[in-house]
Amino acid sequence: MKKIEKNIEFLNTLANILSKKLSPVNTMTTISKLFQKYLDTEKINFVIWDNNNMLLKDFVLDYKFDENNQSGQINYSFTNFALNKGTNFYFNDTEINCETSSEDIIQIEEIKEETNTILYPLISNGEVFGLIRIITQKENFNKEYFSLLNIASRLISGSIINYTLNEQMEISLNFYKAMKDIAKIIESQYELSYIIPLIGEMIDRFMSSHLIYVFIYKDNKFQLVWPNACKDEQVYQLLTKLSSESEYILSSDNKIGIFPIISENNLLGAIAAYSNIERLLQKDIDYLSQLTRQSGMTIQRANMYAEVLKYATLDALTGLNNRRQFEIRLNQEVSNSKRNNTPMCCMMIDVDYFKKVNDTYGHAAGDCVLRNVADIIKAEIREYDIACRYGGEEFFIILPQTTINEASLVAQRLRKVIEDTKTDIKECNIDNVNYLKVTVSIGVCAYDTSMDAAETAQKADKALYEAKETGRNRVIIA
């Protein structure tokens, strides 16, 4: 009776340990002590079949078992391990054929007297996925011992499967987090030199089993941009096979994968995953393919944003230079005029009664007016003159190598053309109103070498203010 109570206590304690969701190391340490106490075990460890490398691996320590293993742990061949069904198990190098009775009692048919190692199967859904490796005394090899081990293996199998599923779930969560993080990069960064290393670091954290390299494709060749070095020649050899038509390329042993970064059918670069140990499983390939596609979209958006920034010198509504670019160009032209001792003039333009246009016909009609005035300005000035939308309904024109008399003529011509031109507002769908006519007030000034850029703009602004105060639709020379 004491033996039965001891066995029940062993199984209850084992179940309690497995229910605590400890780490594999802590679980293994605790179970080892339990087996030592109740089953006189000298050593125990769990060996899991690794589909990635077609080898057995220790569940905790991650070392591998194969026929060439020199660690002294297990040195048997398990080539057909994955095909073993039912409750068959290995006893050293001899396969033990077992039968399970209705009471789930293992019947041992053959045991070698000189051995003290048991390899007992871990089974899930009728498939062997691992082994319990036990070293114990030969006198323990009896029907009762294996009956107890049979129940323990089922408890341990369920726990390992749950741990594996949780680990896979965590990998999936990390994958989607990596996808989200890669997409989010563009919200704060648009420099490729900054984005690509970030992408590399995120994928590298996700693919812990492989080294990750990120290349860009430039001048018809691949250039490593993250990390600093890649010494494996196989990676470079596989890169030469890559094109914009490629899905991905794998090495013959599946340990290296090259995934193209493609945007709009253009090859932008590649992400390489390298290992001299681990093979890429299909799930790894699927993950890397999706991460690479996400990277391609992020890099594409970065390129588009960079293109937008390049043209962000222009005002979106009118196509003229914006306020920021105006300040840059005015400083440049003031410096040029001062250095070369050449004349330069400026004019500031304001659409008369523009608020009334917006209030009466709506902002869409106001936008039509601003676009029309901008088009007239572009048509009436020289190619090297610089027209800007200063803000709202105000425009600024920089006239390099222009005297005040010449600038005055340009201003009067502009004022007259704008006054005589109808603005088409049919797209605004305003009842009985298809066209509008507006006028502008213009202030003109000549650059004086005693002034800086800001003072020159202020001088033109004062002249404009005078034009508006004295009746509008006129030109005032400062």
C-alpha cells in the first residue's frame, strides 16, 4: 500500500510541477529532483525531435543528439525516429516492441542486462515527437516502473506540447509586432540610411536562429547596409541570382535564404537570412517573405515621402515656391546682388477683397482665384524670376538683375492682365455664377545694399500696404 501511495504522490507532484508554467530550465530541474526522489533516477532529460534540422535536441540545453555526437550523452542513430508510432521505445540501441493492454501496462519483450539507459517516447496525437532519457539502476527495470513511466510521459508530453504552442503563439505575436513596427517607421523617419538598419534590427530580433543582412541594390550591384560586414560568400553568390522577378532563393541545404525587396517591379534590395546550423522551415520562409514585402512597402513610402520633400519647396495649391523656399531664395538673391553689384527688385502682391470672395462663393472658388492669379504670374514673368506664394492671398516675386523702372512695368502689366482675366469657377457649381473677376494691389521695391533680405521684404510689404490703403488695384513703388 505504501508503494501505491508513493506512486500516487509522485504523479500528483509531477502534475503540480507541470501546471505551474515554469521555464523549461526550472521545470527540468524540479522534475529531475522528483524522479531522483521517487524513481531512483540518476539522470533525466527530455529530447525533442527538431524538424528544422532532422535531429534530436535537448529540450532545455539545446544541444543535438546524432550518431556523430561526441558529448557522451546519446550516440545512436535516429534516422527513422519520426516514423516510430505507438508506444515503441528504444532501450540503448535496441528497439523494444511494446504492447499496451487495456490497463495501459507496458509489456517488455526484450531488455539487455548490461544497460542502464532508457529512452521512453513522448507522444502527441499518436506521433512520437520526443524522448524521455533516463539513466537509472538495472534493478528498477520492472513492469511497475514502466507503468508509472507511461503515465508520467503522458503528463510531460502534454506540458511540452503546451509550451511549444505558447512559444509558437509568441513567435506569431512577435511577427505581427515586427510587421507593425516596420510599417510605423515611416511615421517618424524617411531617410533610407536610417530606415534600413531599423528594419534589419527588427527582423534580426524576430529571426533569432539566423543572422540577418540587409542589402540595397544600387548601380546594378548589391551593397551591404546592415550590419557592417557579411563574410559568407554563399550569400553573395545567391544574390547574383536575384532579380525583380524572384520570389526568394534558397541554398541547397535551406540554411540560407535571399528575399528580394521589390517596389513597383523594381528591385530595391534584399534581406538575407544565414545560418550554418539551422534550416529555414516553410513557416520561416513565409514570415521572412511577408516581412520583406512589408519592408518593401515601407521603403517605397520613404522614397515617395523623400520625393514629396524634394518638391515640398512648392505650394501645393498654386505650384509656386512656398514661404520656406521664398526665404531661402530671397537670401540667395540678396547675397548675389550684393556680391556682384547688380540690381534686384521685389514685388509683393495681394488679391483685393479676397475674404469677400471666400465668404460669398466659398473657399473652393477662392482656390480657383488663387490658382488663376498664380498662372498669370508664371506666364508674365521671366524664366529666372522667382515667384512664391507668401501666404493666404499674398504672393511675392523676386526679380534678379532688374531695375526699379523695369520692375514697375512688370507690376503694371501683371495688375492689368489679372484685372482683365476672368476666373473660371464652374467646377464650384455656384448657381448662375461661372466666372469671377478680381484685382490685385502690388508693392514694389528695389534692393539696397544697406539692407538684408528681411528688410527688403518689409520694404515691399510697406509699399503693398500703401497700395491697399490708397484704393487697391494699383502699384506703389517704395
